[in-house]
Amino acid sequence: MYRIIILLFIVLPYGLKAQHKKLDAAIARHIDEAVEMRETIHANPELSNREFETAKMVASYLKKCGIEVQTQVAHTGVVGILKGKKDGPVVALRADMDALPIKEDTDLPFISTKKAKYNGKMVPVAHACGHDIHTSVLLGTAAVLADMRNELKGTVKFIFQPAEEGAPSGENGGAKMMIQEGVLEHPKPDVIFGLHTLPEMEVGKIGYVMGPGFAAVNSLNIKIKGLQAHGARPHQSVDPIVVASEVVLALQTIRSRQLNPTEASVITIGMIHGGVRRNIIPGEVDLKGTVRTYNPDLRKDIEHRIERLLKGITSAYGADYEMKFYYGSPALQNDIELTKQMIPTFERVLGEENAIEIPPTTASEDFARYAEKIPAIFYRLGTLKPGTVSGGLHATNFRADNSSVEVGIRTMSNLVMDYLEGR
Ligand SMILES: [Zn+2]
Ligand SMILES: [Zn+2]
């Protein structure tokens, strides 16, 4: 009996080490290809729901790796299924593929010079959110895990999602549509992992958040309806510009005076449009804004508070209003137990000092839709190479370094192997 236990102690760590070595060897075999794909995707960015060439490349690479492939999921989405030799849980991994209508301004030799139609106009397009990194990391991870299929104790589902940045107006898309089209069924994943570039963090580090990592996004449209008149005869008007000014200031008191200050939220009016001439008091003013929250109960609460202020202020001035409050992606909830379970993997792969707990961001991510359904970890990948400069996400000079691709593949593939081993 003792002998068996001692033998187990010797064999188990040896088995683990051998498996990690095999994984490292597979990563070494595929890393150049993954970086090459990153450069190709970066140089050929495509807008949301128009990821035709990217999807083609993804599907053909997955097939080359011997992975079962479904295409045209939620327009241009691609799903790959890799069954291990042994039975076990199902792990989903997600990457997003779309780029942004932004003119790139970086020193990368594979800089984008592409243009595409956006809202009826030709505009420059760039991967200014790092989705080229996410896609190539997941392709590299697929190649690595396909090499390891004889040792995989379960199934891996690779989700390549379109339109994370939002579908063009009048179209559906993104994570919500992927789920509607059954990406979380047949087989149903037990957990899902995803990553996002973090341009402020150096390559070699990752950041994880315990609990909500990204905020819920809500859109707000307000129309203030007054009465038009000559600019010199305000007594004949109900001036919606004055009413709107008061509304904008009053909305800020929701955050500062009405809500618990320890609970984070953002209310921003980003657009205000009214009037055509200096000497005409217009009949209407349009306001558009965004509301960000982490606590799901706060979304409805803020909606009611906005409407209460609007109602009170407009009626005090004899004006009227219309308001629409749209619920976008929910807050992205990282599963705390799962995160605790997988932190040792990050620490082993990158070194303890390089797996860092970071605060949440007020940006939003539609990965939250998957995290609503199954336990999830969405971690941030450091993409800043020391000595280079990068703007923030969605900036013209956002610059993610090629060297971050390997860190992404190493962390992703080790997360999968360790999770399937029950570690
Ligand atoms: Zn983005
Ligand atoms: Zn993004």
C-alpha cells in the first residue's frame, strides 16, 4: 500500500511535468505561424459582421488542425470542436474578430491601410482593440491543443465571434446572437475562458479581476420638446436648450447626490444637438448618453431616477420629453471560485509576480453574455513592449506587440489542460 502511494507521488508530478513539457514543445512548433496570422489579420482588418476573410482564414486553419468546424454562426462566426481521446468536461474559449473604423497610426510594419464602408461612407479600418491578437492567440491555442488531443480529458470548443464592437445599425450580431444560434449547446460548455489586450500592461503579465471586470452598458436617448420662436422673442417660446442644459447638470446629481458613493457607476451625455441658427430658439433638443454599472439592480434604478428628473424639470418649464433607455451587455461577472481555481495556473506559467489582480474597468465587453450563462474567466493580456508607445484601446496609436501572442497561447492552453485535469 505504502509503496503504491509513494509510487503515485513520484509518477504524478512526473506525468504533469511531462505534459507541461509536451505543451511547451507544441507551442514552440506553432508560435511562428500564429504570429504570422496575427500580422495578416492586422493588415487586413474587417468591420463588425463583415469579417468574411478573417472567418475564412480561421475556418481553414482549424480544419488544417483536424478540428471539426461550423461556419456562418451569427453571420460570420466560426466554431471549432476538438474532442479529446478521453471523456471529460467541455471548455469553451472565445475570441472576437472585428476591427474599428479608425485610421491606424503606429510603427508596426504590418500597419493597416485598408478602408471599408461604414454608415454609407468609406472609412479607414484598424484593429485598434487588439481583436487580431485575440483571434491569432485562439488559433495558436487550437493548433497546440489539437497536437495534445490524445491527452485531453474532455472537449474544447473554440468560439470565433463577430461584431463584439456592436453590429451595424439595423443588424443583429455579437455574443447575444452566437448564443441565440446555439453556441452554448451541443455540447454545452462547463466553463468559458477569454482574454482581452491591456495596452497599459507589459508583455509577460496578465491581469485578472475577482468578480465584475467590465461594466454593463446602457444607452440613453432623450428628446426635449419645447416651442420654437424667434431668438429675440423668448417669451413666445418654450426654450428646449435652456431645459436641456438644466437636465444635463441635474443628471450628474444622480451619481453624486442620490446613489451610494461606494457603488460605482457612470452617467455621461456624449451628444447634444439642437438648433440651426443663432437667432432661432429651436423646437427640440436631442441628448444621447451612456450609463455604466456593475450592480445589475442599479440599471433599473438609474433609469427611473433619470426619468424622474426629466419629468420634473420639463414639467416645471412647460416642456415635454421622450426618453428611451436601452439595455446593452450586462456587467461581466468573473466566477470567483473558478478564478481562485485557475490562479495557480497563471502563476506557474508566467511567474507569481506576473499574474496580477487588477481593478475593473468601466468599458463593456459582450463576453459578459456568456458569463451570464456559465462560469467564466475573462483576463487581460499585457501587450506593451517596453521601449514602445501604445495609446489606449480604440486610440489611433494603440499598439499590441507580437510577443504577446505567445503569452496568450501559453496561458490559454495551460488553462484548458489544467482545468480538464481537474486542477
Ligand atoms: Zn473595443
Ligand atoms: Zn475589444
